[in-house]
Amino acid sequence: MNNTKSIVVASLMIGLGLASCNSGSTRRNPGKIYAPDMTYSRAYDAYTANPNFADGQTSRKPISGTVAVGHELPDHMVEGDTNAYKSFTTDMRFNEAELAEGKRLFNIYCGICHGTNLDGQGPLYASGKFAAMPANLNDAKYLHMSAGTMYAAIKYGKNTMGSYASQLDIKQRWMVIAYIKKVQSENGGDAFAFGATGTATPAPVADTAVAATTETAKH
């Protein structure tokens, strides 16, 4: 009985094998595809005609309200609009680790010219390579410069300074500016407003004022 079953099974397998073989010039039906339009989808090149859309165009505009990956943060500044620069800002706030990262990025990309102390005495200027001194960010001219104006300089460049838009993404630019503003606030600049708590840190009282107050208290 077992031999009979084995013979039957073997016969069926041989028959199926023969049936699956190509029969020469006879075209065989390979079977049905569940989703042929997905298996053999037609590709359309950009800017070519496409019958699948009402306007007949393959290239599509972004869906309204969507934001491209890497552009989640607002950056609607236009080059040359100096009035807009002054009011341009961000609602991002940075913790100590992010401010430390801002310092690291500043030292890498900015310190070479502006100096790691923000005093304009970077290695390139100190070496005599530049005839004009880079901006001393501790100088009164820059202590109260708006964050948006600084952002524009990083994004588009200013005078002999080139653009750093390709080196620093949007968040990194603001981290660098937050670090600059933190240092400036400790040297007579505006109160620091980019802290993680969202509350402004009062600018330190000048040493002369502190001395005067102390002297008055003694009397």
C-alpha cells in the first residue's frame, strides 16, 4: 500500500514538473498578478505629461500646509531686507547643553575671525592675514545688535564674511547667536532672553555701580 502511495505521489510530482516546463513555441500564461499596476507601475519623468493628474503634469506642488524635512523651523528672511532683520527672531530657547554646543560651533566657525573671546582677535586677524579687523562682538556697536541682524549675517554673509548657511542649519545658527547673546549679556549687553526657562536674565550691574552701592551702605 505504501509503495502504491509513493508511486502515485511521484507520478504527480513528475506530471507537475513536466507541465511547468516550457512547451516550445507555445506561450504559457504565467498566472494572475494581484496588483499589476504596483508590480509593473509606469514611471513618469519629472516635467513630463502625466494622464493621472487633472493638469497633466508629473511634477507636483507640495501639499498645502506641509513642511519639508529639515525645514521644520521658520526661516522666512529675505536677503537685503535690513528692516526685517531687526525684528526677526525665534521662539526657541536653549538649555545649558545647547548653549555649550553653541559655543563649540562658534569656536569652530566664528572664532577663527571673531576670536574665541568675541573680541575680534581671531587667529586669522592676529596672524596679519586680514587688513581689517573682524567685528568685536563685545564692542558697544554690537552689544545691542538685534539677533535677527546677526542671523542674517550668518545666513547671507556680511562684507568680507561669507555665508555659513551650508555649514550651520537653522537651529545651529540660533544656538550660536544664543551663545553670543549670553556672553554679551554678561558684558553690558541686553538681558539674555534665550534661556530654556523662557525668562530674561537681567544684565549684570556695572562694577562702578556696585562699588558705589557698597560704599553708600558702609556710611
